[in-house]
Amino acid sequence: MVERFTLGRRLFIGFNYIFLTLLSMLCLLPLIHVLAVSFSSSSAAAAGYVKLWPVDFTLASYEYVLGKEEFFRSILVTLERVVIGLSVNMVLTVLVAYPLSKEVQKFRSRTIYAWVFVFTMLFNGGLIPLYMTVKYTGILDSVWALVLPGALPVFNMILLLNFFRGLPKELEEAAFIDGAGHWTTLWKIYVPLSMPALATIALFAMVFHWNSWFDGLIFMNSPTHYPLQSYLQTVVIAKNFSINNLEVIQALQKVDDRTFRAAQIFLGSLPILLVYPFLQRFFMKGIVLGSVKG
């Protein structure tokens, strides 16, 4: 069957292409500008000549950034946070979403628990009670202070809960008939069939931990324990150059604070930009499709 497009349909498709192209450009142009500034000379960046293409191409900013111990130390802290935080988030999200996905007849208190979690999304105790809780728990100035306060992302839990509820009930009933319990059913049936949803919330959790900066400033007493984004925030807000030796003075002749910051910002964003395309394919993929026949 050959589909024929009317004039209105063609105009609608053309408008969509133009709109999505402009929207993509709005997202990409700032990143391209930052990348161009990072590869430009200090004089060109200071004069405002750099737009979307490097002027007087140079790698001096990246050489200066990659030579700083504080930058690599903050990356290690962030990697530790992402690994621990992502693991804790995923385990707790799965363990909470599974029972809350059951019907009220099987879990009578499901509605109460669900509203308790939703309440935490709308209201919180504030910054001072949160800080006091972290302090008197004894995890201040450690990676656990960055992980435990957000150990269960309620929004991700709701997404996974709804995905679990959409799975065919016949699979669960067949597992129970074969003698499987809830634990086996969860890890042998629900989790394998929920890979698209799990990949999505894993990306959300990874981006959250990688981009968080405020909690690092609040819960870390020493700048040596700052995660990457907290360190970059201090660099962007305040001058990060000190002229206390000849080596730094020589570096400042090639590196401007704007090119230096642009290089650090791009390097800080690069890991997420590399990971995102590999998880993007799970967003639209439905593994459950066709799993139940008849």
C-alpha cells in the first residue's frame, strides 16, 4: 500500500523537521561555543572573537587543566560517587518498586506506602535538618554523605513501578505455579524483562550523581574531597589562578581564565556525552513485546 501525503501532511512534517532542527541547534550551539573557546588562544577569547570556531587554535588550556592535581582528584571522587550511588539507587529502586507494583488485594498497604513516597517528592525538612542529619549520622565529609541522602530516587521508583505493572501477569503466575517465590520472580523475570526501564533510570541516576555540585559544597569540609562538579563550580565562580611561582606565570601567558574554564567544563561533560548514546537505544526498545502469545 502506497501512502499518499496531502499538502497539509507535508507542511506538518516540514514544520516538525524545521522545529526539531532549531531545537537541536539551541542545545548544541552552547556546547560548540564552549569547545571552541577551549581550543582558542587566550587573547582571542579575552577579546570576544571566538564564536563557533576556534581562533588561533591551541591545546594550552587542556595541557594546563590535565596538569592540575585537583582536577584528577575531583574526577576520582566523582567516579567513586557514581559507582556507589548508582549501585545503591538501582538496588533500592528495584526492591521498592516491585512490592508497590502489586494490586491492593495482594498488598493492602500499598496505597499508604505509595503516598508516603510521593509526599517526600513534594515536601522536605529543609537544608539545615538535612545537614544535621548527615552530621550526626557520622558520614559528613565522606562519599556516603553524597549518596545516602538521595539513596532512593522516588521519581525513578515511580517510573519502574509503572513499568512493572505493565508486564504480563501470566509470566508471574506461571513462575508461581512452577514453585518460584517473589525473590526468584523479581530477579529472574521482572528484572530481565525491564532492561529498557532499568537502563533509563540508570542513566537518570548517573547524570544526577555526575552533575550534582551543591551537596559537595555543603557536606565536604575539605576541598580535596570535592566531586568534579563542585570543584568546577568553585573554578567558574572564583578565579582559580595563583601567581606564586614562575611556572604559573608562564602558563598564564598562554591560558586565559575563560579558556581554562571552558576546557574544564568540556572535560567534565565528556564522560556523560560518551555514555548517553549507548543507553539511548534502550529508551524505545520493548523487550516484552510478543512474550505472551494468545
